[in-house]
Amino acid sequence: MMQKIPALFILLCSALLLPFCQPEAGQEKAPHTSGETLAKTHCAACHQYPKPELLPSSTWNDHILPRMGYMLGIYPDEHTRAGLIEAGPGGQAVLAANTFPEAPLLDTASWRKIREFYLSRAPQALPLPERDTISRELSLFRAEFPDYHLSPPSATLVKCAENGFFIGDANSRSLYRFDGRLALQQAARVREGAVSLQETGEALRVTAMGSFSPTDAPSGFILQLPKAGGSPPFFLLENLQRPVHSAFADLNGDGREDIVVCEFAKWTGCLAWWEQREDGSYEKRVLRNKPGAIRAEVQDFNRDGLPDILALFGQGDEGFFLYKNQGQGQFREERLLQFPPSYGSSSFSLFDHNGDSHPDILYTCGDNADYPPVLKPYHGVRIFQNDGNMRFEEKMFYPLHGAYGAVARDFDQDGGLDIAVVSFFPNFKNQTNESFVFLENDGKGNYLARSFPQAGLGRWIVMDAGDIDGDGDEDIVLGSLAFEVIPDNGEVNRWVENGIPFVVLRNQLY
């Protein structure tokens, strides 16, 4: 039987509720200021100003504007604020951050002007993007489904490995390893929500959210699972606020491996690096004390011999931040790209788009779980090209409702990088095969969109690519998570009954 999942969930990503900034003292009253000016004043201090045109008027009225009000201390009744704050240490963190002020921070007249501005300017509906039809022919790959079933399927992790791949499942609270023939090899209990995995020669390092549902409770952890028998698992880090990604590197040059952790949380959280001490313990060093960290990559981006950190944030103040290593464990923050709060940033990876040896960004935005999903023409896949000095320009955009993850590889080995994309919030009514799209590169930077006929058998949320069978070409593995659909035309029941945890798209090149 399917477990009910709250509508307000954020899994690996992105923009939660457009948090509004709190005004400085003396800014509470602005009787002669327009609603647009007030909105820009209070929004732009904390995140990119959200234009009314980004969402339909019904979404503004029913969902976004009320939540904006909460962050300004404006509540419909005396009980609302208490219902926003969870019990326990998570709620204490929210209270300490003063996320929901007890008293209003804005006068009634100014708040009314802001509401009227958004509701008068917002469209009734958003336009659908223009693009070519997605072909249902994907001859390069053969879809293969496992005999192993999980009901409801609740994939939170796919990680390809040599001669197989890993699947993390939230409902069964387990990490599974399958071989290249889709046979189950091993299973380990890791509690709820394995979302990130690093494999070394001796161990698996598993990052687990601790709670699938959004929370600020410090229930997440990083677990080390030794490969050799007889050695017990142990925690590298505990008491993390819903971590969704970890990266390992020696950041301060002391010869010990440190950890960069994205604590996505809900209302609080942070991006931090944990310095490994001589005794093997870790000390937390906060880089950005804000929620919504999605993923971090460690590289020497400015080529000064020191490892830097590139991180993607959702949760209102969306965008990319570069943390330049200054030496001695010190970092300087620089914002590289900023996106509107409604984008729903969901993932990124680095690749060399134009062959100049500088890392470019493959980015997806498509998180749509904060309110009844809206088909957004700006959701999709983007390539941001690096000029060599970490300044990025958008070079490609493929519109795709609810895009959640993408990988760029030369799957057909013709010299051009193709792009595989999963969507967790596709247009279920008109484009069910939009849940997976293979963008086949013609070698000139033009892409033909393809999918496979059985794409509707799962709701794909995570993906990875690799040569799981050792035949010399790269395969694709998609993980499914059964989740409510609005409107629900029976998809959820089918996903639960079928219990398909993943599909392998077997590359037929060799």
C-alpha cells in the first residue's frame, strides 16, 4: 500500500516557498510607495526579484502570497504560526533563525499593495513552450526492467559502478547493489533516504537524508560501509539537517580528507566543509548559512593549485556560488549565476561543452512540489559555457517541464556529447514520454529529442550513466519514485502495483 507523501516535499533540490526578506527597522510603512517598488525592495535583498509573470495568478493567490506573508509575520489567525514550526530540535532551529516572526514586519497597507501588484499583473495561465515533438523511437538503447520489485518504488539514488549499479530506496530504507544483468547482489539497511554515494577501494560512503519528508531535524548522516567482511559500519558524520550530497577532498592541504556537505534542510540548513582532525574527528566550517544546498563539486577552478568549491542552491535564493580557496582553510564566496525563486533548481554536473578544457555547467530546473504543479515554460535543461575565468553564458536551453537531472556523454561515440534527461514533473496529460528525454547530438550542436515507449511505467526522479556491463559503451539507469500526481489519472496506483524500482536503458552500440 502506498504511503501518503506530503505535497510540500523537496527531495534533491530546489525552491521552497519564495522566502521573503525581513525589512530593516523604519521600513515598515510606505504609504506612498507602489506595490511593485515594495515587492522589489523586500524580495531583492534575499533573492532575485520574482516577476508576477512567472506564475499564474491562482498560484500566487492560493499558495505563494500567503507564504510570503508568513515570513513577514502576517498570518490569517493566531494558530497558523504554531503549525509552521515542527516539534523538537528542527523547530528550535527555525525559531532561532526567526523564519516566522511573531509580530508583523510590514504594515497592512503595504502588504495589500504587494498582493494587489502580483494579482493584477500575473497571467491566468503560463504559455506552453514551443519545441519539436519527442520521438518515441530510441534505437540506440533497449529498455530492460528487473524481476526485483519494490512497492511503492521510492528511489532516491542511482549510482553506476563497475559491473553494476546501486539503488537507494527511501521506503525500504535500503541500499541495493545490482549487477550488469539486473540481478540483486547485496542489500544493506541505511535508514531513510540514501541520496549520495562515493565508492572507494575499501568502503562505500553513503549520505542519507534521515527523513524523506522536508524537515529541519538533524536526523541525517554519512555512513561508511566497509566492503571487507568483519568490519562494522560506522558514522563519519551525524546530526545533519537533511543532507542531499557530499563531496570528499583535502581542502586545507594537511593530507587528510575533508567533507563538503549540502544540508538542504527545509527552512534552515547550510553548506559546510568538515575539517578532518588528527584524531579522525571532524569540525564543521560553515560556508553559507542558508538552506537549499543541492550539490557541490570540488575542483581547482581558478588553477592556483588550491581546490575550490562550486555549489548550487535552491530554496528561494537560487543560483551558483563559487567558494575560492584562499589557503589555510579559508574560502571567499562569489555568486556566479542567479535564478528566479520559481525556477526550482534541481541538479547540475560539470562537463566540457566546447572542448576548451574549461568546466562548463549542465543545469536542470524543474522542482514543482511546493504547490499543485504548474507547467512552466522556463523549466528544462541549460548549458552554461565557461569563458575560462568562471564567467558563464547560457548557450543552450531545452524546455522540459519538471526537469530533475541530466547527464552529458557521447553515448553513440560519434564525437558529439548527447544529453539524457529525467523529468519528475512532466506533462502527464499530454506528454507522458516526456519523463525521459534523450537529446541526440547531430555533431553540430543540434539535438533530436527521443524517448522510449515504456517511459510511462515509472516516475523517474534519479539517473546515472555508466558502462554497467563492461562492453565498452555507456548505459543509462533510471530510478522511479511513486508520487502523487495532480490531477491523478491512475498513474500512482499503476506505479505502486507494478513496483518497478528502476529501468536500464542498455546501450546497443556494442
